[in-house]
Amino acid sequence: MFSSGLEMRCALLAACVLAWPSNSARAKTARDEFVAFVTSVPSGSLDDSSRVDAERNAVTGQRTADIVETDATASTTTGESSRKSPSTALAWALGSTFAGWGLAAGGIAGGNAGLFIFGEAVSAFGPSAGHFYAGEYGHGFATSLIRGGALFAADVILVLAFEEDLNGGDSGEGLFFTSVAVAAGLGLYDWIDAPRAATRANRASGFELGLAPMATERGRPTVALTVARKF
């Protein structure tokens, strides 16, 4: 086809010149596609250190959330354990009083003066056990000391009545019954007030006990006993 080597070389040179623009355009297109690919890929996939930091932050955030949730659960549990039960306060008051009476009766039956005195002391503090449970220590100590003093006065008057004939025996008998009435009255008052002491303690710490409406069941409204705490 070509008559000489010179013509062949000229033809090849012309073909390269004609093909150069298309090769340049193809290279430019490939470069643009690469840049577009790089910019579309998230930086975390190209940067290992950034990906590790992101994973570490995610783990740290999860641990922080778990710690906060655990603290909230512990706070709720502590709050529930600090709630005072009115029935428990009454049980403490009645149980301690009857225990003291039992010890005193055992001292009388066995002729044991020490056991009698100890039982009487327990019965003096017993009615206030519910107030001690509720945290009303001032009330508990005050009424216990008054009851103890009244019982001690009654014991002294009773002993003197047996030892000698008091002048004006009616006055001695009156003091005895007055002392017993004071002790019994304060004991009864503390029995009645023990559940209210627990309620006051709950109110002071933010607890509320009462009936609250619940979700309706088959079209009928229901109520439930609820315990709530204010913050």
C-alpha cells in the first residue's frame, strides 16, 4: 500500500496525532471519575484512625448510658427502700409493748425484780417504737420518758402502800391511778399515731401513697394503690 518507508512513518505519525485528542479526553474522564469516587466515599472508610475514634466514641457513649441507667435504677431502688410502711410502724409499736408486758409479767410470776424492771422499761419505750422506725426520735424519746416516769411513780406509790399506811390513803391511791392513766394514755396515743408517723415521714421525703385511676379494662375504669415520689 505504501511505496516507501518514509511514507509509512508519515502515516503512523499522522495516526498518532489524530488519536491524541481522544486519548486525552479518555484520561480526563477517568481522572474525573476517580475524584468523584473519592469524594463520594465517607472519610471514615479512608481514614482508619477516624474510624477507630468513631468506634471508641460509640462504645464510650454506650458505657456512659449504661452507667446513667444503672445510677437511675440504684436511686429508684434506694428511694423505694427508704419508704416507711404504716403497718410496719404499728407492728413495731404493738409488738414492743406486748413484749415488755410479757417480760414484766414473767418477773412478777418468778419473783425476779430485775426482769420486772427490765420488762417495764421495754413497755415504756415500746409504744414509741413505731415513731423510732419512722425517724421521729424526738417524739419517741419524749413520750417514752414521760411514760417511764409515770410507771416509776406508780411503782413507788404501790410499794409505799404495802409498807405503811399512808396518811390520807385516798390521795396516794389517786396518784397511783393518775400515773397509770398517764402511761396508758400516752401509750395508746403512740399506738394510734405510729402509722401516721410513717405517713408523715413518707410525705417529708417526697413519697405519696394513695389510689390512682388505671387504664380501663373492658370499658370499666379501675383503680390501684400507688406509691409516688416527688423530686
